[in-house]
Amino acid sequence: MADQGRSSITTSTDTRKSIAPSGSRLSLQRREARLAWLLVAPAILIVMGLVVIPVLWNLAMSFQRIRLIELQSFNFLSTDVSLENFRRVTGLSRFWEVARTTVAYTFFGTVLSIGMGMWAALVVKKAFIGRSAVRGLMLFPYVAPVIAVTFVWKIMLNPSFGVTNHWLEALGVQPIDFLGRRDFVLSIFGWEVTAPVALAAVIAFEAWRYFPFAFLFILARLQALPAELDEAAKVDGATLSQRFFYVTLPQMRGVLSVLFLLRFIWTFNKFDDVQLLTGGAAGTEVITVSIVDWLQGRSDVGSAAALGVILALILVVLLFVYFKWFFEEETE
Amino acid sequence: MTAIQSTVNPPTKRRMTRAEFEDKFFGALKWISIAFFLIITAFPLFYMIALSFKPLSELLRDPGDFLPSWRDITGMTTYREVLRPRSQGGQGFGIYIRNSFTVAMTATILTTVIAIFGAYATARLKFAGRKAMTWGILVVYLFPGIVIAIPLFVVFTRLSLRDSLWGLVIVYVAQTIPVALYMLRSYFITIPVELEEAGLIDGLGRMGVVRRVTLPLSAPAIAAVALFVFMIAWNEFLFALLFLSAEPELWTLSLGVNQLDTTEVPKTVLMAGSVIITVPVIILFFAAERFLTEGLTAGGVKG
């Protein structure tokens, strides 16, 4: 490779002096491009092989009738395609419930985790003794293995030996099976309000586990804000809350909107948390849990793939919005 | 607010202004909030550790009394059961720890090396498709793992890779390359080009510049990326579940902990397993917290 580059330089200098610089720059450029491709090749190959091709293949499988048991002998090139899988997965009345649950889980999980992250960032923005310890500890939910934290939550919330219900009982509240109970009917002044218990618990977990992520980003942005604006507003007599709403918050718009979309997309795709907390029971079944249920529980690969395609399509729309937004922010 | 006003009003004849009130109110709220955040983050960790030592019978008798006695702590009965090999009636965590380490370390080394090359190329070298590549990484980064999991599950079943740790390693590498590449790329861009040009003028080739100039300067970022990849691979659950569930000899710690969740195994043993999988991550994290928090915000890490 290097030899070729050198030889093209010598030929260009041989022919004519005036074009020599441009000639050598061109070959240098070409050499650089070749090196660049060599360097990115492993990354591209692995990502292509294990992400792009599987996604396309998933699309193909969603049109085929494939059972888990016949996987070894199945002819994936068969042209026997139909929309039957899509009809099957969307035909169930449960599909719409799953869709609603997914949207509620994603939206509230996202908003709460960002809200908590904002709150935490505002609280530790100014230095105090032990701040770095507090900050470090606050990241625990995010860095701890999902399997460990879901089991701790399950035991804490357990109605017979969990500490949460023990404390609630001390306050005179009946034990509640937070992760196993679908609804809780509250009557407030004769109004009957139905609260989804398990879904709320799963959303609370989501907010708890991912607020550190929002916290880090918001804190970094908060600390980068120019102090002059805040001081000027203070001199003008604006109170703390006024300064937050009219000075700080508008400057946080960019980071908050990016965070919202990122968290929304990732929560939408989240599988482990709900699977491990409730297994999708008691009104907490989200699309990803449903996909694994089709795959392993019902041994229906084709239908699982179809549901995966539906999930991916919604994601593509969200990504489109994200990039459009992101791009506009950047060019502004 | 009215209570404060009435107590302040009569003696001083001066009403507290809204600004003063808010400074006091939010000043107090700040400390309450710090306490709140400390409790919600530290308590589950503390509870997990406490329960892992507590005898189950005592816990069932009084769920509020979860603090273990000194004797319980030094006895370590649950940990012994978790670590004892299956052949001796234990839970065989020794193998899972080894598997998790093998998978996470291999994935970390492969991802870091591949990502360094890719990141350097997209950050510094001009080539057709550079922009497309940068955007492509972002798209892949945001794409749902579960959609990829189904076909991979099929391929691995067909190739019989499903029963080997290599399948899992390759998947983790593919899953973490976009993050690692993105994080490193945003770091490489911040290194002054002049330093590299000086190296080029001094007669180093491109790869020489990368080795002698770029890599030493980005050591903290590389450490952060490696740690992060290790944490992702160590904590991962979904792919391990799909690929290895039939092969207990190959289980990673996540699967090991997951199978403790049955009625036959005491919950205190389950907590001991959870502590074992959590401790390495916590140690790594606190050892490198500075790098990690900076690295996280630079790359916007998935989770």
C-alpha cells in the first residue's frame, strides 16, 4: 500500500514540477482513504453482520411461518410468504392492551426519570461537603447489574417479607402486592379511581434506575451555563423559582429534548426490567416482553419477528423525528 | 407560608420578601432532597447486603428486623452455598464468575481495539462515506436489541454457536462497538491536530502517530470506554438468556442469579448471588468514577 503511494508521487514529480504538489496530495489523500477504510472495516463488518443483516433477516422471517421446533430444518429461502404473522399478533385483543401499556410505561418512565434527574442535578449543583460521595452513590442504580437491582426491588416490595409492606403496616396500611396486583380502587369522596398498581411500580423502578443518566447530562449542562445571566436576574430581583423557570430552564431546552428522545427510545426497547420484575404479569406486559413470549413461550419465531418489525417501525418514526430535531438544533 | 409570615410580621414590622422566603424554603428543601436521594439509592444496596447475611427464618418472623448480627456476618453461610460447586449441593457460582469474566474481558479487549481504529478513522481521516458511517453508527446505537436478538437466536441455533461463549462475545462486541466508537470519536476530535501533524512531519507514519501521539493522549478516554464496555457485558441479561439457557456450564453470572429465583432457594441466598454480581461493578465504578462520568456524558451511553 505504502509502495503504491510512493510510486505515484515519483511519477508525478517526474512528469512536471508544477502539478507535482497536487499529484502528491491526491495520492496522499487516496492513501489516507485506503487506510481509513482498513481501520473502519472490522467495525463495519461486525456491525453489518450482527446488526444490519439480522434486522433485514428479521423482516424476511416476519412474513414466514416458522416454528421454533423446525428451526434446524427450515428453508429460509422459501417464497411462501404472507402477512399472516402480522394478522396473528395484531388480531389478539391483548395486542392493543400491550401497546397502551408500552406507551404509558415509556412516557411516564421517561418523564419521571428526567424530572428526578433534573431535581437531583439542581440539588448537587453547588459544592458542599461530601458532594462527590453523594454524586457517586446516586449513580448506583444505573451502573448496578439489572438482575441484582430487580431482585432487591422484588424482595423489598414483597407482601409477606418485604420491608416496604412491613413499614406500611406499621402505618396501618394493608399489605399490597405491588408487583402482582393489577389495579387498586381508591375511593376519594365517593369518586372511584382505579390506579394500576403493578404498572406504577414498574414505572417507579424505571424512574429510579435511569434518573442517574439524566442527572449526569443535566448536571454537566447546568455547570456549563454562564453565571452572568443568573446573577443579572438576581440583581433585577427575580426569585429563585423565577430564575429557574425564566433563566435556567430555557437554556436547558436542548439537553432536555435530546434526553427525552434518547430515554424514550431506550425505554421503548427495554426488555430486562419488566421481564425480571413482573414477567409481564398484572397489566405490565410491554411489546418487548410480548416478543420474547412469542419466541420462547409460544415457540412461534415468525410471529415474534412480526412483532419485532412493528416495534422497529415505530422506532424508525421516532428516530426520524430525533434526527430531524437534532439536525435542526445543530444548524441553528 | 402564612405561618412564617405571622411569626415574622409582628416583632420586626417587616414582611419577608418572596425572594427571601424562596431562598429559605429551597435551602431547606435542598437538604431534604439530598437525604431523599441518598435513601433511595443507598438503601436498596444496603438492604441487599444486609439480607444476604440474615438467616431466612429470622427475616420471615420479622421483616422489619433485617440487620444481621455479627455472628451472621462472619458465618457467611449464604455465600458458601452460592459458591459451593453444584456437585456438592451448592449453586456453582465459581463457574459463572469465571464465565462472566471471560466473556466480559474478551468483549472489552476486542471492542476497545476495534473501536479505537474505527474512531480514529472517522475522527481524523478523510474518506468517502465518513459522514454516512458516523450517522450509521448513531442509528445502530439507537436500534432495539430485541429485534436483533430474534434472528441472531436463529443463526446461533443453526450454527450451534448457541452453546458456546463465543457467540455471546461476538454479540456483545457488536452491541458495544457503536457506543465505544462514538465515545472515542468525540474524544479524538478534541486532540489538537497540530500535535499529530508534528508527528507526521517528524517522519512518523499515520499508524505511528496513532500509537505515539493519539493513544497516549487519550488514555483516560480509552480507560473509560473499556470500563464501560466491561460493565455492559458483565451486566447483560437478555442475550445470555436467549443463547445459553440450555447450557448451565456456560452460564454467566446474570443467568446464575436468575436461576436462584425459585421457591426452593431462600431469598437470602438470592441476595448473596446479587451481591456477588454487583460488587465487581461497584469497585470498578468507584475506582474510575471520574473517567466514567466524563465518558458517559461525552458519548451518551445507552442503557
